[in-house]
Amino acid sequence: MKLKLRTKLSITHGIITLATIGIIVLLSSLLMDKQLIKFVNDNNQRKMDSIVHDIAHQYHGEWNIKKIKETSLRALEDGLVISIIDHSGTVVYDTETISQKKAEELLKSIHRNMREHFRYWTGELVTKRISLQHEEEIIGELMITYYGPFYFTERDSSFINSLHDVLNITRVVSLICALILGLIIARQISIPITKSIQVTKEIAKGNLKERVHVKSDMVEIKELSDSVNLLARTLEEQEGIRKRIVADVSHELRTPLSAIQINMEALVDGVLQPTPTRLEGIYKEILRVNRLVGELTKLAKYESRLEKMNVGKFNLNKIIESIVTTFESEVHKKNLSIIVKGKIEEIFGDEDKLSQAIVNILSNSVKYSREYGSIVIETIEQEKHFVIKIKDEGIGIPPEDLPYIFERFYRVDKSRNKATGGSGIGLTITKEVIEALGGTITVHSSLGEGTETVIILPKQY
């Protein structure tokens, strides 16, 4: 049977509390009974010593029967039956003879009480003989009959019953308090979880603006609600990116296709003449569409790891120097300077794919650098890694855009200015290449101060 978390927590808390209270009560009862038995035995011994003292002082040449009777009745109330025999063997006083009925009733009452409190009690009547002395002269013998090894009187039984009642009341009150406390704790745990479940269901329906608003001092509950809220925010941001990507792709495809369509319709209708210039313009638009589709196909291959890695050793610095020469024209137009630092002659990996990644990064650095700026490419060999740093003095990237620059079709230039904007796939492909080579890529940038891209590759691929 499936139970709600609150119910299960309450039941579990109640069971644990009940078991704990039961163990405490059991141990308390055992300890209490043990201490009570010791206390009663010590108390009975003191009473016997007192009786011996009182009886011995009732002899002054002859016995004071009146005082002896008073002492014997007090002893009988304490479960002690006494008999006195003088030095000649004559019975001076016998409680069972004088107060036979009362003595029998009291002993039966003690036996009944002991059976009620101690199921396995095996007490029996025992008689203790004590010599009586007066002025250092033996004047007789006192016989005290009682239940051994221990017994409780009516007063003792009442006291024990009161203690057990207190324990039972304590057990019930503790259980009720524990159940109430368990319900409160279960509620404090279950309500935030229930709210988190409700919010995740709303998120699953597409309501990405839903958030969990709970206050809890429990670390796990706080982390759960924060995680759900983070998930919602991330999905909301991703949804925004997705919509923007759809708009970007639509725009990237629609613009050249519309231009091709308009020009072709004009040519078909005879409005325009098929001059070489017009045909070249149409051809360029077709190439543009084809290039975009090609980049999409290439990205899909990288993501699915369909392209085989051609791993081998190559000279990294020579590759970088070769790449730099391909940008000479753009560098010359903007009066840029490219500085290559470091010297890593041998690296293990896929030469073509790493070259493509560096080309993509360097292309962005050249494209977004200001005139007369500089670009520094530095290679560093560490114990277990190769590090490639490409730093420019360009326009930089806004902080809000940095987390998304590796998203496909994401472009910092929201206006899609064709003077600088590409398809928004280059950095996505670059990241896929570096990760396929077992490395990592990070970008550090400040708006207006330039951008630094750091590639870290393992020495052993």
C-alpha cells in the first residue's frame, strides 16, 4: 500500500516513539522494582531491629503484656507476626493466638498483592529467631514470622500502584506529544516537497514561470526548492534561446530564399534580364543557403560523434603559424598585429579538427577586434596538459551573453548585422571539437576590454 510522505513519517515517528517509551518504561519498571525490593527489605530489617529493642525494654522482672500487644499490632500492620518465649520455654505472647483472624487476613492480603505485582513470586513464610537481652542477660527469644525473601505491605502496594500509574500516564502523554510533534515535523517536510512536486508538474505542462516559494531551515528542503527553481529558470532561459534560434534560423534561410524567389520570378516574368551580375547575385544567395545547411550538417555529425578522429602527432606551433597566414588579408585591412608565444612542437590529437577550432576562434578575434589592435596566441606545456590561449583587444562580450555563447545559433549581435554576423554555429562546433579531443574550452571577457579564449587539451588523448 502506497502512503503519503506525511502519513509515513507520522507512523514511523509514532512507532519509534512507542518503542522507545516502551523500552524506557520496561527498564524503569525493572530498575524501580529492584530498588523497591532493596528498600523494603532494608526497611523491614530496621523495623525488626526496632521491635527487638521495644520488646526487650518491656521486661522488668516481668513482662509488660499491654505494651507488648501494642508493639505486636504495629508489627502486624507491617506484615510481621511475633511470638515471645521466656528463658524457661514458656510462651509469653503469640500474635497468631491473640489476633489470629487479623493475622491470617493480613498474611493473605500480602500474598495476594505479591501475586498481583510479581507473577512469578515464590515467597513463603519464614521465621527468624532473635535472642532477647536485658542488662546483658538473656531473658527469652523473639520469633518473627514474615514472607520471604521479600514482601510488600498494603501501603507498599498502594505506593507501587501510584508509581505505575504515573509511568503509564507519562507513557500516554509522551506518546501523544510525540505524535503531535511527528505530525508537525512531517508537515514541515511534506509541504515543501508537495509544493515542489506541484511546481515540477506545472513546469512539465510548460508553465516555466512557476517557482517554489517555501521557507525552511532544513538544508535538504532548501536545496530541493532551489534546485527546482534553478531548473525552471534554466528551462525558461533555454526556451527563450530556442525561440531566438528558431527566429535566427528562419531569418537566415528566409532572407536568401526570398531574394532568390523574387529574382527568379522577375526573370521568369521577363521583368528583369538574366544578366551575369543578377545571376551571380542569385548564385551567391544559393551558396549562402548551402553553406548554412552544410554547417548544420557538420554540427549534427560532431554532436553524434559520427566523424572519425584521425589521431596523430603534429607540430602545434607550425599549425598556428599556418593558420595566422590565412588571415593576413583581414589583419592587413584592420592594421592588426598577431603575436604567437610559446613553442609546442609535438602534440597528440586530430590536426584537422583542432585547426578548425583555432580558425573559428581566431576568426572571431579578427572580426571583432578594433583597428590597430593586437591578438596574442600563447601555447603553454604543463605536466599533463597543453594550454592554448587566444586573447584579443576587441569589443568584448556582455556578461549576460557569456553563458550562452556556445549555444547553437546564439549570436551576441542581436540585430543580426550581416557585416559581422555569421550563422552562430562556429563556437558550438569549436566546443564539440575540443570536447571530442578530451579537452575543455572557456571564455573570459569584459565588455570593451577584449576576450580571452582558453583551450586545455590532455597530453594523452
